[in-house]
Amino acid sequence: MSPRRNTSRPARDPDDLARAFGHQHTESGADGDWVVRAVTGAAAGKIYRCPGCDHEVTPGTPHLVVWPAVPEYGSGGGVADRRHWHTPCWNARSRRRRR
């Protein structure tokens, strides 16, 4: 029988995470309070759908991950409330027509 290997991952350096995912901050607007985190192109490895323009946020594209600062009652909060936005789409959200 072979000796057991330690397969746990080493702890990640918080500075590495900050470089990859940027720092998060809170923004307030007419549409509420939002937590906004910048994602670098190097850290963007999946395809997402931008709610601002309904186009794909492709792997390698720097963008923003945004979620409500105060989750809506019953939503459960967390990962399910996060949305990936193109940065210009997020910045122009107040000028979008409401449907």
C-alpha cells in the first residue's frame, strides 16, 4: 500500500487573489447598492452573458462581477445573485431603457 499523499492545495496568497480578481467596492445608484469586483482578463476563464447588452463576456475579457449589497429577501444571496458585466455596460446601466 502506498503512503498517503497530501493532495490539499497550498494556501493562496491574498495579494495573488487581489491581482487576479481586483479589489471589490460598493457602488450606490438609483438601482440600489451593489458590490462590484473587477476581474482581469487572465482570471476570466469562462463564458458569461452580460445583462447589459445580452452579449457574451468571453474568456480572457476583463470585466466586472456585480451582486446586490443587500440580497433580495428569499433570493438566498451568494453566487446565484452574481452577474458578469462588460465594464462599459455596467457604467452605462443608468442610461439603459427599462423594459
